Amino acid sequence: MYKSEFLQEIHSRGFIYQSSDIDKLDVLMNNNVVTGYIGFDPTNDSLHVGSLVQLMLLHWMQHYGHHPIALMGGGTTLIGDPSGKDESRKIIQKEQVESNIKQIKSIFSKFINFDEKAKIVNNYDWLSSINYIDFLRNIGKKITVNRMLTFESVKSRLDRDQPLSFLEFNYMLLQAYDFLYLNENYDCVLQMGGSDQWGNIISGIDLIKKSNNKSAYAITSPLITNNSGSKMGKTAQGAIWLNEKKLPDFDFFQFWRNTNDNDVERFLKLFTTLNLKEINRLANLKDREINEAKKILAYEVTKICRGKKSADNALEISKNIYDENLVDVRANSIEILSNNISNNNFDAIDALEKLKLVQSRSEAKRIVKSGGVRINNILISDDSYSLKSFINNLDTIKIVVGKKKIGFLKIKK
């Protein structure tokens, strides 16, 4: 369909949701090296898997010889992006934003080889020095409120009578200015982002056209949800962080290992670099064989995000626990004194809570009473269940919630 290898690759893998002048962009990318960027707002000290689509886009861009820019929103994060939000984002202090950026930068090196062409830039470097009057005169006059009110990110908030502060309204102007700045200083002609960024990106394209009479282009990717319809990256247990300091490798691996059958092919295309022929083979596996495809998905994503050693270790732990039924305390485990168990100071509910297999004690009691907890393969139904019978001849107790959550108590005599 496309002559450009980059566009053909990301089209085949399902990355493209919306685009502007993509036929012209195809010709340009087929005949020239193109610079493109994606913005990331450092609202936390790590990105989570909801950012993986954008990180993979930067990877594929460089893979096919183009120049990716990862823009850190050190300036715009101080404002807050209204896109897709029901309410105003909490204002973050400048010191926290700077700290978050330092933590996040290491993640990008897993996806991009940074050199003089592939860069990380911080929009605080230019936004912080803007003279507001000059900005209004030179930029504000070129972006109409009429157009901004048609953007879904604004319209949806107003339709629900949710307040949209003037502070947030300025975010769209600043993101448009980012595109103009990168166009003028780095010859950047392509901005990519999530589908909720469409209006902001188009504003940047319009601003470049009005300011310098140059062409610029947009590609947005679809909002990625799990088969259940929940937003990718968020679970009942919290965000699935890319930083191993915030989420252990094994837990990260297991998130992908437990992918719904219907999501396997889509996730293999989006989140791995396996060739499409191999992905099609894996996607055609049925019934129990689909578990092999899930293991490959989990391994490949973990290898990209955490490194080969982490992926190897996570795969080994998973095989030990689930395939060989062995104890492997490298997985979720805590140490507990045997005296605490003997004296009934630590029971099954305490174990579920401390191992973070549940979100609350009330949830733990509910799951136990419904028959969802096994201790050393024994089904329990009493929420005050004593662990004393397990500590005489054992140094480890295995606790399983449902079919997917597991933890170990290491007994210290």
C-alpha cells in the first residue's frame, strides 16, 4: 500500500488511526530522511505500558533510517494536558518534573540509539523563555478559538459541563508552538501521538503553514485497550510500569503472559519486533497452544523493555512455578518469622495483604470465602485460616489467588 518502508511497517502492524496528507508523506519518506517527534509528559517518574505504542513508533522510525525525537514536556507538564481528561490535572511542581525526566530518560535508550540525529529534547528549554505578549502577538493570533472548540478533547469536556481552565486551554497553543519550534530548529515535519492528540497536532500543522508556509504531517495511533475494554497500562493492581524499580520483571512478564486470547495477535504486532509472518503463525495457534504465543509475547516485550537478562530470568521463574510446580522465591515473596505464625499473629488474610495479592483486607476476605485462594494447593474458605500447620516441615508457603496471582512466604525460624 505504501512505498515508504516505515509507513508500510506501521500500517501493517496497526499503528495508524488518523493521518494528514499521508500520500504526500509517503512520497517524502520514500525519497528522503524525515525527522519526526512524539511528546511525553513526565507526570510520573516512569512511563507505563500505555506509552509503549509511541515508543515503538520511534523505534520503527529509526529502524528505517529516519530521525526520531523524543520530546519531554518539561514545560507543558507544568500546565496540564486536557486531552482525554474529565477534570483538571493536578499541578506538579517544577522540581518534581525535573526529577521525573531524569528517571524516564533511561527508558528511551531501550527503544532508540541516540546520536546527533536521534535526540531527547525538553520543551522547558524554549517555553520557559517565552515573552507572553510576544507569544500572543506572534502565535495566539494564528490559532482560532473557533477551531479549538471543535477538537474532541475540548468539546467532550464542555459537553459534560466539566470545567476547562484557561491554563489548560493554553496547553494546545504550547503544543502547537512545540511543533513549530522543532520544525524551524530541527527540520521536523512529522508529529505522532495518541488519537486524543489529534486536535493538538493539527493545530501545530496549521501554525507551521501560517508561519512559514511549510508542509507538516500528522499520524495518530488508536487508543489501545485490553479485550475487556479497559485502558492499556492500568489494571486493578495499578499501572504496569516500564521501570523495573517500580514493577518487578516477573510481574511485568506475567502481565503479558496473561493477555486475553483475542489480544495476542494485536499485541504481538504492536509491542514486539517479530516479523509479521511469524506473528501470523503464532496468531493461528488455538486452544492450549495459544499459551505458547503468550509466552513468546511476554518474553519479547520484556526483552525490549527490560533487557534480555531480565526476560530470561522472568521466563525461567514462570516455567519453574507454572510448568514444573516448583518454588521460586525470585517471584513475589516476603519473609515472615515462624513465631508470628505459631502465635497466630499472622494469618491467611495478612499474607494476602502483605504479598499484595489483593487491594484490601476486605477483598481478601471476600476472595477467601468465595473459594479463590489456595495455600500449598489446599483450598481454604475461612478468612481467619491459620498457617500453623504449614510451618513444621516447610521453609516456604505458596499462596495462589485465582489462576494467575501467586506469592511465597519464606519462613524464618
